[in-house]
Amino acid sequence: MLGGVGSVLGFLPEIAVLFLMLSILEDSGYMSRAAFIMDRMLRRFGLSGKSFIPMILGFGCTVPALMATRTLENERDRRLTMMITPFMSCGARFPIYAVMAAAFFAADQALVVYSMYVLGIAVAMLSGLFLKRYVTKGRVSNFIMELPEYRMPTLRNLFMHTWERVKGFLIKAGTVLLFASMVIWFMSTYDFSFRMVEDSSLSIIGSLGKAIAPIFSPLGFGEWKASMALIVGFVAKEAVVSTMGVLYGVGDVLVSNPDALTTPLQAVFTPLSAYAFMAFALLYTPCIAAVVTLRREMASLKWTLIAIGYQTAVAWVVAFAIYQGGLLIGLR
């Protein structure tokens, strides 16, 4: 169980760098200017320039990104921005990309991981076009924003902002992920009669995984362990990697050997299905904390359910297109 949590903490340095870069953008005063520059382009997709700030913050964490939509005065703009912001790849998804890229794309790891961020942006923009026409109809509000002066970020502020985000990540790892790993270990060790089983496919989680696996079969990863890892990812996206570590029996060595998942994954995935898996992990419903925030900011259960349903449907369709399209052109 501790190994499952440790497998996520191994990616903390890279995530800290991501948070540091976002802090530099915010503290320098550039973020508001970027929103102004992006306004003309974003309007073509039914968005306001102010939508750019929540979307950029979404690369760090979806929760504060959704809260940042409060700067949008127009309710229609806020609603549309909240529906597409979760498509931005938050830091919690990075461990999923890192594990898969190391296992299947060793020669092009950076390019493959980068492509996930580009894919999220592309899907968000296309979603803006679709939603503005069929779901959130209305006129984009005028862009009015006060531009702060440029300033040199101070080391103290950068450290404090980065530490706050890193601390939140660590707290989640020590609470939510630890609890999730305990539950996954229990469910993969006992059956519905609470008898210990040696074959995890006969366990509680094995039975549940087999029931939902057909949903993911057309996407190339209809194996029950991979399916359950995505379901647990609804609790926290970092839990996808820790769940895999527990289910594939390598959680106890992942801390000292981050590549321990490579062999089990290569027995289940192909490079094409691994890429489809990453795309689905990128686009499907955000973590439960983000969903709670979405419900609060939307102030509407109906629109919250519409957003969740839309995000999950888009994830399935995109992953399906990647896998089945790849098969058609001869990829494996």
C-alpha cells in the first residue's frame, strides 16, 4: 500500500517544476497580458480572453482553475469555460504519461508526453466550437481587464506559491491516495465473501473490473486491471498509477524502481493501446475534488451532470478514434 503511494511521489520533482513555471507566469504579470493577446483567437471558439487564465491554471490543478472562472462576469462564458477547463492536463495526470511513455515510447518520451498537452488544448478548442453552437448558446461578452505592471518575481513569492501547490499534492498523497491504496489492496485480496484469494481476478475488484472491462475493449485496454485503475482515478488521478502498482503486484518495489511497471504493462498494452489509454486518462471526468468544485461553481446539478457526461463521452470517442484509427492504418 505504501509502495502505491510512493510510486506517485517519485514524480514529485517534475510536478514541482511545473508548479514553479506557473508561479513565474502569474507573479510576473504576464498572465493578464496573455489573456488580452488570446482574446481575438479564443472568440472564434466561443470563448472570452479571460477564459485563458483558468485554462492555463488547469495545467497545475483543475480545482483552482475552476474557481478562477469567477473572473468571468458573463454566466454563459463561465459555464462554457468550466466545461472545457478539465481537458487541460493537470499535474496529477503526469505520472500516468510518464509511466506509459517510459514503457512504450522510450526513444520519444518527451514528445509523447508533450502531445498529451497539445491534445488537451485541441479538444478544448473544438469543444468550444461545438458547445457554443449546441449547448451554451449566446454572445461572447466584451473583454475588459486591468493590466498590472510587469514585475520581477521574488524568490520568496515563487517559493511560497510553489510550496503551497506541492504541499497540497503531498497532503493528497498522504491521505486520499493512501486510503485509496488501502481500499484497492483489500478489494484485490478478498472476494465478496471476505475470504482471502490468491488469484486477484477472483477478488472483489476483479469481479467489478470484469463487469466494466467490455466498455473499454474497443479502446484497446479491455483488461480488468487497467479498467479498474481508471475508475479509481475518479478519486484522484494520481491513484491510477498507484492502483496499477497494487494490482500488478509491484507496489512494494515501485519506490526504488520506477520502471517496475514496465514489464506488467507491456504484457497487457501495445504502444497504440497505451497511447489511447493516456488520451482517455487525459480527457475523462476529473477527480472528485474537481467535480465537487464544479458543482459549487456551476450552482446547478443539471449542468454539472451535463459537463461530466460530456467529458467522459469525449474521452471515449477520442480514445476510440485513436485506437481504431491506428489499427486501420496498420499501427499496433
